[in-house]
Amino acid sequence: MKVVIVGAGVVGSSIARVLSQYEGLEIHLLEKNADAGMGVSKANTAIIHPGHEDDPDKYPLRAKLCVKGNRLWYQWTKELSIPAKWPGELMVAVEEEDMKVAEHYLELAQRNGVPGVRLVDHDELLQLEPNVNPNAAGALWAPTAGLMSSPMAAPALVENAVENGVRFHPETEVTGIKIEKGEVKGVETNRGFIEADLIINAAGLYADKISAMAGIDYFTIHPRKGEYYVFDDDAEPKVTRIVHQTPTPITKGVYVITEMNNGLMIGPTAQDLPEEAKEDTSTTKEGLEFVWEWAQKLVRELPPRNRVIRTFAGLRPEPPDGRWIIDAYDDPWGFINAAGIRSPGLTSAPAIAHYIVEELIQGKLDIKLTRKSHWNPYRRVFWFKTLPEEKQEELIKQNPAYGRVICMCRTITEGDILDIIGRMKKMGIRTISLDGIKMRSGVMSGTCQGSYCRIRLANIIARETGIPLWKVTQKGEGTEYGIGDIKVLLREEVKENAE
Amino acid sequence: MQNEYDVVVIGGGPAGLAAAIKSKELGLNVLLIENREFLGGIPIQCVHPGFGLHYFREDLTGTEFIHRILKKFLDMGIEYHTNAHVTEIIPHSYRHKILKVVTDKGILKLMAKAVIYATGARERHMFEIGITGHRVAGIYTAGEAQTMMDIYGIMPGKEIVIVGSGDVGLIMARRFTLEGAHVKAVIELMPYPGGLTRNIVQCLEDFGIPLYLSHAVTRVEGKKRVEKVIITKVDENLRPVPGTEEELECDTVVLAAGLVPYLKVIEKAGVIIDPATKGPVVNSYLETSVPGIFVAGNALVINDLVDYVVEQGEEAAMGAYEFVRNGGLPALRWRKLVKGRNVRLLVPHYVSDTKDVMIYARVKKPEENVKVRFPEIGKEIRLPFVKPSEMIRIKLRKTDIAKAGDKITMEVVPNE
Amino acid sequence: MSEVRKFKLTCIICPLGCNIEVIMEGDRIVRVTGCTCPRGEEYAVQEVMAPKRVVMSVVKVKGGMFPTVSVKTDKPVPKELIPEIMKELASVEVEAPVHIGQVIIENILGTGANIVATRPA
């Protein structure tokens, strides 16, 4: 049986990984970008939510799959060597009356079966989080909350899925869906037709377009923008826990976290954009000011503003009524939507994948699947900087590239980068891009933001892929590092004058 | 392999090379460590002249300047490692530091009596200067653009907007123009240009490049690559004035918005930082607050001229020599150098009357016909003008320093 | 009576940057004002009569440590020739080794100035 998954974000990649556990499937994972996870999955708060924020009556799937996803990520991040940590989360009641809101979420936690959630008073709150606003009344404490390196997630999932037989097609954009007699037959792409008995739509912000190609056009996905600040990894003070505030009817406020590279991060905003603004990941003055203002209410103190090393914005795919559109259809048979996967989408992705494979494919569509006798759950990677010294010595002896530190802010070596390039090639990536390596390593994301190391990285990519330096791209075609060799413009002038 | 040294110099640019040469001349056992695959630091990519007027009394290009120093360094047979990165400096005792160095030949554990930190500066990037908008291709720091063009021989773009009118920005405006690109504008936040008059004339006026004073690039727009920038006037507090936005179409943004000392490793070793210079607090031996760790060049304070950088490298070497020879600097009565009227930064922070001291300072705002005064020691120097972009360099005699109590103030006052 | 022309320029001799005005009648300088030293006056006359600049760039190099070698004119050349000189350099490619000071192009465009390497390759 042939399966096409449209979109290699964290949802599509998770589905590919879960499906790769079964025999007799030819799985094609299609991605329009140069790499997996370059859209929605890359830029978010990266929280693995506990699962007590969704009302099971209003959002049954969100409520159910978030709690399950939280558990699954605990296992998956280990299997796939995705950096993760589990600091727990405090929903802070800034004012006394906010404790009532916290109580409401405690109730949801009970109904959703979230372990360990309880109310804490002012004194315990300050013990759990010394940098919280000292005037806060108390908080709801959810110890199962985690954080992960979300840019690494989709690439790691795909690497593992490919290891288990999935075929990855980057820079492959779906332009149409072929349906005959009410059944899907395959997808048209910029690289030709791919046959399919099952098509799973995990196209993120574009899931409405893909769904419409299959004739299911009752919904639209609009982008919701979230803007963030990231501080340098030595900017103090930080927070020990994931901190946010009790939501109000007007705003959910913002999160304050210490992200996986150990820098404080604050955000996001939640600005609804028109449906067509699906690429607008620009930051705005207003949005960033909002983030700063709300973060300040939440903590005792933020690091000075001049310690900010990055601002960014990401888009979340927002379905019409907040409900995920996860379903298999009778007409066309074989088409499955995983659309509008807004928050808690990252957390739930593994659970969504299991839901689709177990309850939709095997359940609703009644397709019998058999587990493989051998399936490799592991993606083993290492970082030079985290190894014990003897191991480092050994690696340098094997390959001196491990002794060349390319990114000084994050201590990433040429050997680490060569490993990544090797894995990218193996995974089937056509364009080894600067961002592809950044997502997998954190290079160019430290204090210098690439002003020192980007050219060194570009030189390595040029050498390893045999292209001129200027043709190395940030993230695929149209984002080249340069426009030609140093004399390209003068030669053009000479030529023009001669004509 | 030997692993004990009198001095380990970190950084193979002009400050580090000069420090290593001087250390060797003073008879110290010295090792130099450089992160990149070649020695020379930033001047290797500076093809323009204006280097060496003080130090060699000749007008050289950056490349020529550094090769003179480099030749001397290599001729002296000083030990060095390229492709080597110091990950840690641990103050082991008052007299020794342990350094962990990752190199492509293995991991080195070094014991050094003194360390001279000369790692230079990093460039401020778009997120530090409040630029919002799209994070697309076509945005470079000036140094990165210079490396691309003048080392690796590739052209970053065609329609260029440069942010910052310091010498770096002006020189890049000329470099881009010479190679056939169109520099649409240089945008300067301050109400006056940041660079030397000579560079305003020869880099901008020669080519008719417009300079926008009191303007900021507030936003970058583009889908995959830069398509335009939004520039905005700023008020006297340097805040954007709403309603003054203007669009400039371009495919490339070059950020020459200033440098910051790059100090990751010694910050972890406990060195105290001066918020004004963003470099370490030092005494007149250029020793930081961690005994035996010295600092020089742009890691100490952002300099205008490579000549000063070299001078500081030599000074730090002399400090290291004192430290190594005597097992530490002598117990001294330090006088604090205090910033007075119109003085924004001042290095070193503490001086003693054991030797003459070169001090480096910058003013807050431009002024004409002024006196630089040191009231506690009765010293006065008349200057026709002062500008924030031009470092003031004055030698204080030890006999003068001896006159002061516990502090020496430097102030810039109108000359009446 | 020949035409009277005024030139306004900024002196670059020292960082003071005097605003100098040069008044010419035909091709004769009649007055220089605004400068505060004789070197400034000399500069102003030179700038008005025959401005000159040192040109610097890089040219491509084969087999060197870097793909380029930096070059300059070994003396100032007439300002108006700069674009032509740059176009000449666009098609130059040299072979390593190149030593610092090596002449890459002799007497470029008849200016009497040589293009010389300012970095080894």
C-alpha cells in the first residue's frame, strides 16, 4: 500500500515515523521546503504542555491527545536524541482573584487526567520560582511540563523515519490530487506524479489548500502570529520553571522560559493575520512591546534589553473554531486530514500520529496493518561539546575536524557539522542549507547570530556539496548567500558597455 | 608536547601578535592560540589604506600592516596553534591559570602564569539595534561582507543600504561601489557622522552616496531576500518619530552598527566588565580583575586605529612580564580614573605612579575648542575639537600621577 | 572676463575637517578661504585642479590560500579613472604564489601607477 504524507512538519514527520513501524507500506513524505520542519514547527515556544488547558467538552481531541503526547515525547526525545528538559510549569495568579481561574484549570487537569497538578500558595510559588513576580498570589503547578529543542524535532523524526524505510521528498510541492471513483489515486507535484492509496494532509498553514484539492473545502486555515525575544545564554536573571499567567478573557499573556540553549525567552503574542499572510513571519514593534510589557508583570526582573540576541516570529495554523480537523473521509476514500493543528500541536504530534494510524487508518478505514519485526526506534547523535574529554580526544584523532571549533558561541565543531551534513544527505535533502544546519545544531543562534561563523559554515557546505560559495543558501532557492563572484557586477558593466 | 608557559596569548590578530612578539622580546616563554585557520585577524581582510601612520609612520593597507607584524612574529619562531579554541580558563592559583584548548591536533591542557586575552570584538547584529521585520537572506554585518568580498571573493549583493556611518560602514560603502554595486544610502542614528572626515569625503562624497543623519533602519521587508528597508527619523533621544517612515528598495543590508568586545571565556573566569566599554575593568598594566589575566586590543576597548591595538598588545605583554617575573604585580596604591564632564569611557580604570600610562577615552558628544583637564594633577591639554568617533589618547606621566590622591578625574570642558 | 566658479569642499588633512571654499576664474585659482593651515590650502588646490586617489581592490588568484589577493595602486591616480581601472581589474587572474609588493599590472591605463599585491597569496 502506498501512502503519501503532505508536509514534513512535526505532525507529518511524526505520522511518517509511526507508520514506518508497519510492514508493507511504501511511505512518501513530501515537503515543499528544502528541509523538514522549516515552517510552523521551527518557531514556537517549544513547550511540551501537561494538558490541563483544554476543556474536554469543547476540544475533546486536544484534551485527550495533549496528555498522551506529553508522555510520548518523554520517550521520543530520548529515542531520537532531541534535547529536552522537564522543569514543570507554573500558571501564575498575579492577583488574588486569579486564583479562581487557577482552580478552574485544576478542575480541567482532574478531568483530563494530568498527573501531579496542584495549587501552590505565594510562599511555595516563590520557592519553586525565585524570579517570579513577588506580589503574585499563588499558582497552579504542573510538574509534567517540559521543553524541547523544537527546530530539531521534525528533522530528527524524518531522519529516523527514513532509517526505517520512509522516502523523503524535499522541495516537492503538491499541486493537485488525483481522485477516481471517489478514491484517491495520488498527488501531482512540481516533480511529477506520485501514486497513493492513502493521502495524509499535514500541510500546516496550507492544509486548507491541500484539503480543497481533495474536494474538502469547508474550512480555511488562518495564520496566528507569535512574536518572541531571546536573551543571551549568560543574561540574568533566568527562570527555573516554565512561567505563564492565568489567562484572562482578553489575553493568555506570555510565557517566560529558559530555552534549550539556556537563554531566557519571552513570548508569544497571538495576532490573527488574514488567511493569505501565510509567510508573514515578520516581527513588529507593537508585538514585541506587548511581549515585553506582559513578561515584566510575570517575573521579578527581566535581563537588560541590550542582552537580547534575537527576536523572531512564528505562525500557528488556526482552524475556524479552534478545533483540530483530524479525520478520514468516505469521499474521497483514502484522504485523511491532520489540519489546523494549533497549540498544543507540538506536544500532541506523537499522539496525533498514533491516533491517525490506529483510530483512523486501522479503525475507521479498517485497513489491516502488521507491525514490522524489526523497527529501529533510535536516532543516535552526539555533540562534541557534551562528550567526556577522553572521548573528545579519540574523535579528534579519528578526524581532526572535531577539533576545529566553528561556532564559538555554542562550541560547535566542524566534525559536528560534517556529521549533520552526512545525515542530511542520507535523509534525502537536496539543498544543504545554512538554516538546515542551524536547526540541527544551534550554530548561528548564539551571541554573534552568525556574524562570525556563518561564512565558515557556508564554506563547509560549499566544499561538501561541490557548489560555489555564493550559491550556498539560507533555506533553499532564492536565499543565496551571495550573487556571484566578487567581479560579477563589473563584468556585467563591461559587457553592457561593449554592447 | 610542552604544556607550561609563562604567557599564553589568546587571539592571533594585531593585539595578540604584538603581545606575543613583545613577550618573547622580554624573554618570556610564550604560546599564541588562534581560532581561525590563519593568523592575522581582521586586518587580513582590510584592503584599504589608513593603517600604520602612528606605528610605522607610513600609510599602509590593513593587509600590508598585518603582514609586517606577522613576518616578525614568524621570524622570531614563536610557538602558535591555529584552528585552536580556548574553551575554559580556570584560575588555578594566584600564579597559575589552567587553559583547556580544543585543537585539530588534540585537546591541550595548558598551565600559564599569565594569559593575554586578545580576541577582538564581535559585530552588533540586527536584533541588537531594534530592527524588526523579516529575517531574510541579504542581511550581513560589515565584517562578514568584507570577509566574503576580500577573502573569499564573492559579492553579497547589488543594491546596498548600509547601517552606520562609522569608518567601517564608510569603507564598506566605497568597497561595494568600487566593485560595481550601488550603495543607495548610509543610515546614521546620530545627528553627526560616525567616521573620519577623510572617509566621509573619499568614501561617500567621491561617489555621491547619500548619508541620512538622525535616521534608523527600523524594518526589513522581503519574501526570501531583502526587498526594501523602512527608514525612520529619530528624535533627540534617538527614538523613531512616527510618521517619518520612508521606504528604500534594496537587496542587501549591511550592518556597521558598532562592535562589542567578545569576552565569553574570560567572563566565565570571573573578570569584571565595565558597562561603558563593555570590556574588562583593568589597571594600567592592562590586568583585569582576575590577577594574571591581561587584555588588549578590541577585547579591551573598541579602538579606532590598529596602531593603538598594537600598542595595547605590547603594554599587556609588559604587564605580563612584571607578573611573571615577580609572581604577581607589586602591592600598589591605585588611583581610580574617574569620568568627568563629556567623558563617555575611559581606559585603564586604575593607574599607579610606577610608570607612565597611556589613557584612551571617548567623549559623549562633539565639541569644538575644548580643554581636556585632570584637575587633581593640574594637567590640561587644549584640543581644537573632540568627537565621539575619535578616541582621545593621552599619556599621563608617573610624576603627575604621583600628585593625585585616590582618584584622577578626566573632564572635557569649553576652552574659555 | 572668464567664468567665476566656486568649489566647496571638506578638508581631509586632519580630523578637524575645515570647510574650504575655492574660487576660480577660468582655470586660475583666485582665492582659497576657510582653511586653517597651509596643508589644507595645498589639499584644496590639488582637489580642485587634479584630484587623485589610491585605488584598492582584490583580484582573483589560482592556487592560493584564499581565492583572492588584495591589490592597490602604488601611487594615487586621477580620480576620474577609478571606474576604468576597476573594470581592468575585473578580468585579471593571477597564479599563486604571489608575494607582497609584487606588480600585478604595470602602468595601469598609462597613469604611471602599478597595481601591486598588498597580501601574499
